[in-house]
Amino acid sequence: MTKASKLLSAIDIITLIFCGWILLYMSIGLGLGRVKDAHVHLPIFLSISCGIILLAWQHKDLNAHQHPKCDKALSLIRGLYPIALFGYFFTSGYSVNQILFTRWLDPFFMNIDLKLFGYLPSLVWGTRFAGYFTSEVFHFAYFCYYPMIIGLPVYLYFTKAAAFRELIFNLSFVFFMCYFIYSLVPVIGGRYLPEAMEITRTYRAGPFTHIMVFIYRNSNHLGGAFPSSHVAVALVLTVAALRHARRLGYVFVLISFFLTLATVYCHYHWFIDSVFGILAGVGGYYLANYCHRKLQGAL
């Protein structure tokens, strides 16, 4: 067993692998002149990588018997820190998502939807069925992604420690898998269409529609649509809830069903993005479980 394996947790390892990929890819992109705001994101990714190692080192050297409260606090931080980084990792993706392809690939994905339906669901569904109640139902389902991603890990932290560690690893694994694809495949989603972009930035209907409009009016991030990480992560949470909190899992099934449709109805994704989001979520969950067991065995 190496010193590194004694020092780092499974989550530390996959987070460092992701940061290492972005740093390598960004360095390649700098040589091609295709990285945006590298002066901002290079030092941040380097700092995150160093911070993870320093935190692990500090925790390793801590005498847990003499400082039980400090040990518990560090354990909590090391368990939850990936959740705090997901948002930054997603929004910073714009800096590297046009290194391999210098143009948005949305026309390709639009054509897939057109061949499947004969029209674009990401434009038609949200305009043809634009009533107050329908809009609120789908925007509420989409909004539920945020409390789900915080609520289930917190619940499992206080009730099932092993399930909590498994879930955080699986969430991180699927997020990083999606973010890796986003760095290579630049897709905006439904908002690629100017009329759809305008709808997502126009206040209308009720409170949940307003909340999502507020979020998208204040987020300038473009890219990161294929596959839908909202769908993928919602399904990871749903499978975990069905395994470890069955009654809550049934609620998550209902929410995830409407959330999957909402990604298209609310104009955020092409239909094909959501299909592959389902595959990424379910497939990624079980692949993450396999990788987690292997890493835990190595550690």
C-alpha cells in the first residue's frame, strides 16, 4: 500500500483526476489559443488540487482520540466538499469547452430531434403547453434538483454513514463523467435557439417559473448540455434513495420523471440530451459503485 493510498480517500482520488484532466486539457488549449479566462481558472484548479491534498494530510496527522471534534469536522468537510465544487466545475466549463471543437455542435443534436419527432420538442413543448399550472409543475420539478442534491446526502450522513459515503462518491463520479464529456462536446441545448433563450429569460407564470428564470438570467454559462447532468444526477439520487430511504425514493421517482420532461419543456436541453442523461445516470451509478469498491479495496 502506497503512502498516497493511505493519505487520500476514493473521493479525493477521482476529484484530483478530474482537476488533473482540466489542467492538462487547459494547458493544451492554451497552446492553441482556445481557452477562455485561463488566468482565472488555472490557479483555481491548482489551488483546489493542493487544498485537497493538504486537507487529507492534515486529517491523517490529526490524533482523533485527542481531538474528536476536530476529527469529526474534518471528516464532514472531506465528505461534503465535492458538493461545494460541483457548481464551480460546471460554470468554469466554458473556459475549455471549445478546444477540440471550436463551434457549437447543436445543429447535429437538433437534427436528431427533428428526425425523431419531425419538430423540436425543446421549442414546441414549452410554447404549445405554456399554461400557468403546466409551467409551474415542470419548473417546480426542475427546481427540485437543488434540494434533492443537498437533502439526501445530509439525511444519509445522519442515518447511514456507509450509504452517505457511497452516494457522495457516486454523485461525484457521475458529475465528473458529465463534465469530462462537456469539455470535449460543446452543446448549449434548447437555448441555442434565440426564441428559446428569450423565453428562459422572461418572467412569467408563478414562483417556480420565476425562480428558474432568475437563475438563468444571472448565469451566463453556455455549454454542458449533452448529456443532461440534471437528469443523470436526479437518477443517481433516485436509485440511492430507493436503496437506502425507500419512501423518499418513491417521491424521487415521481420528481425525476417530471424533471426529465422538464429539461426539454423548459427549453434547457434537446430531447436527445435527456435520453443520454438517463443512460449516464443509471449506467454511471452502477459503474461508480464498481469503481468505488475497487478503490476502497486498494485503499
